[in-house]
Amino acid sequence: MLVKEADGTKNMTAVAGGPSRPCKVEIEAADPAPHGPGVPERPHVRLVRGRFEATVGLPDDASSPTRFIRGAFAGTFIDMPR
């Protein structure tokens, strides 16, 4: 799970309550979902693509060995206001 704090800090944890580790997420595009004839407008749906870098390790042991990973993602996301 990726959590973005109010101050802009991003933390990632694989298990709720697990240790938090640094994570960088870069959103390259977040375009509205396409709509038109026969396809209703969905204002909270976005087509998102970007890249990430993260330090990962065992979810239940903050002192476990860690590894650095990076990758790219693309998907359909729904804006969920709190």
C-alpha cells in the first residue's frame, strides 16, 4: 500500500501495520477516462501511468535486509476523496 502524507512524504508498506520504507512515485499522465456516444462520462476515473522506486524488505521486520526496486505502471484509477 502506498500512503502519501499531507507534507508530500510517500511511504509504502506491504502489510497494514508493517514497517514504512521510502518510496518515490512519479505520475507521468493522469488523463480522464474516455467518453462519448454510448460511453458515459466518469469524472472520477483516470487513466494513469508513471514510474516508481522503492526500498522493500520483509513486511514484519524493520531490521530485515532490504532491496531497491524500480518499475513502471499503467492502469485505471478511481479518485477516492476522504
